[in-house]
Amino acid sequence: MQFTAQYDRAAARLELTGEARMEDAPALARVLGELRRAPPAELQVDLARAELRDIGPAWLLHDSIAELRAAGVHVGLDGAVP
């Protein structure tokens, strides 16, 4: 399954689907950068249909979640924690 990362600002929801491999890291980084530039007060991350196969995308997500939480954003996770 092809990897997608979609951020719905109005719903404060980030949904990842498919197999995230190293070649998907730039696309994921763009979406996460958008989130970090204008973080919501709360964010729901849906990982239920995602597989973080490589360390690069997993680390990008892990680092971004930690950064958002440190900035006071309440981050909820659905699915496996990176």
C-alpha cells in the first residue's frame, strides 16, 4: 500500500496510511513541518493503517510528537506508537 500523510487542520488530525519507507521521509517531513509551524492545541494522530518500516520516517514522527508535546500540544495516538 502506498504511503500517505494527510493533515486536516480543521479537525486537528494527522492520518498516516500505508508502508512508510525511507523514500517517504521527505513527504512526511513536509507535513510534520506544517504542523510544527502552526501547532494546534490538541492533535490526534491516526497510525492504525500505517506501517513505519524504516527508522527515518519513524524517527521523524517520534521527534515531531515529542517536540509538539514539549510545546504544550496534547497529542493522542491511535495505533502503534513509533
